[in-house]
Amino acid sequence: MKKNFLKCTAAGLIAAFSLYSCNDSDDDMMGNVSFQRSITFENVVTPKDFVESGSFQGTGQPVILPGQSVSIKFSAGKAQSLMFSTMYGASKDWFFASKQPGIQLFDNNGNAIAGDVSSEVLLWDNGTKDNMTGLAESKPIMQVPNVIASQLMKLNLAYNDVTSEFTLTITNTSGGTAHETPFSPGVWAVSNYNGSQLLNSTPFFMPNTLSNPEITDIAQMGSITKMMTKLNANTGIMTGLSPALVVVYRGDKNPIYELGKKDSGMGLKEIAQMGNVAKLQNSLQSSPNVKGVFIAGNAPVSPGNKVTASFKADPGDKIAYVTMFGFSNDWFYANEQNIDANIKGDVTSGTALFDSGTGIDQYPGAGNHQALFGGTPQSENMVISKVGTSYPVPAVQNVIKVTVN
């Protein structure tokens, strides 16, 4: 996949990624021999269609009766939308869902939409049962004519800008109408966004085509089991990686970051928030223990792609590296322990995911203040720490592979 998986600011994408190295050590005069190595950073994450998904049902009983409401909480950034589906219970094979790719959550200026969005819901005929007899048929999914779905179902959106989290409240307003009906348990999903497009722009079903087993079970029986199995298998956080910065240095202190300390202002923040290596590169060039700074790549690294940098070192030197977890507010991958520059092989096991403490976190790949969506993280002033379990982030080895040759 060769799409741009990290929509950074212009500064982050066009920063100068020139190679830099200091003068050779005098160790050669003492019989030590300099050596050449290369280090490769590979994005090995498996992209999934959906960044988040789930189900909903009534309170006290699975169905949502006239007059009752249910709420869904989810995260999203601009360009993403919410798809949901629930059965029109008093039918043979009708279901509620929005048009593709889902309910619009942001306007054309990137502002979150809040309030009544009932006009987004439509009523669909699954085309698998005759509406009168209930006998099996095989027709394409079509919108039900002469029934206004928004008169039967009210949708209300609320938005939390700090977390980039929405709450959708679904209310059954069909009571007393000619189409009074319960709603079945339902499903919802937010499609992953890769920086240029949604990975799945037609979630759940495609109008004007024959239905699928998952939506058929919802439309005919109100059963979400098959759809949830499919969603669970196709939901997961993914990310792009920024160009990686590699430093050759002497001593025991990693010059890129110090766990438990606040960001030093040397440029780590710019990598962790925007993928821009230029400031840290320039800062490290003047550090007394740094012998060389090298950059792997000059653009975001999407899943399935890799970048490599070559470096020169002497016996006794160490290396450190950093690259942005692109679909975050301020996270970065870096080596957790010191690495001898003369090492060869896979060093991924020594890599960890860190929070720079400079921006308020949002759901990875679904936060409107993330660089992926052209945003700027809201500032915070915390110490650098390892990323915990607040979000279902894939294990390090399932996202990045680091190899020295």
C-alpha cells in the first residue's frame, strides 16, 4: 500500500533531511577500526477497515421500544463518519442505516457537527423477503419508498473537542405513527482513514446490489452476531511512521529522550507531534557526545514499506533512534535500552512506544487534533512515559520492525 499514511503539516513533510556526521574519532590511531552499518525501519502493521466498532441495545431488554433511547460513544477525526444499522422490527427485512459512508460528523471547514442529525438516517429494504408474504426473494437493497425514516428515529450528536469523542443518541420516535416499530440491537463502526481516504467507504452494505449474510441477519431477525464477528475481525488501530532519526553517540545517556523527564525542547516534540525531524537533527549536531545524526526516509512510511539509513561508527559507540507513531497526538517509538553500534540483526525487541507528554491524547487514528487530520495537539506538560493500555494499540512488533545490518 503506497498511500500517504500520515498527513503532516507542510513543515513536517518538506523538512530538510540531510545527512550529518562529525569528524572521525581518533580511535583509529589506537588501532580501532571504524565500521559501516545500515539500519532499516519497516512498517509491518496490518491495516484494518475500521478503527473502532461496537454494538448497542435497549436498557432492560435487547430491543429499543418506542419512546426509548440508547447512546453510542466513539471517536473520529474530520473525513471520518459513523455507520450504524438496526432492524425495523415490524417488517420482514427492513433496516435503518445512513447513506454511505455514514453519518457526516464534520462540516467542510472541519468543524464538528452537533445537535439533531436525524435527516442522516434512511430506511432500507434488504430485498431478501417479500414485504407482504415473507417468502424469500433476491432483489437488490433499495431505499423504502414513502416512509420518512427521520419521523421514526431521532438522532442527536454531542461532541467533546478535547477527546475528539462523539456521543450519538438514538431515540425511537415511531410511537403513534403509521409505522410504529421496535428497533433491534444494532451495530456501528468508524472506518480507518489513511491520510487520503477511508479504507472502507461502503461499510455494512452497498445500495442497489444484493445483500450480504451479515446485514441480512440484522434486517430479517435483528441478529447482530454475524456482523459483530466480521467487525471484530476487521477493526484495529493502524499507523504510519515518520522518517526515523538515528544518532551515533558516546556515553550512557540516550541523547534523544530521558524517561520520566519532561521534553527538553530540543526537537522531540516536533517528531512526536508532526513527524518533523529537522529541529532534533540540528540540536543533536551540537551535542558534545554525539558523533553523527542520520535520517532514514524523507516521507511518511505506510504499512508494508520501509526506509533505511547508513551510518559510520567506531568501537564503543552506541546508537539511538526515534520515529513518530503517526496516527497519534504525541507518541514515538524509540529504543528502550542502550544499543551497541556494532550490533547486527533484529533489534525490535528493544523498541518501545512512548508518550512525549506534550499533547493531550486522543484515540489513535480518530482524533481531530492529530497531524493525520491536519490538526495540532492541545498542549500538556507531562513527563515522557511509556504508552499504557488506555487504547487497544497493537504490540510494538506488530507495528514496527527495526533491523541493523
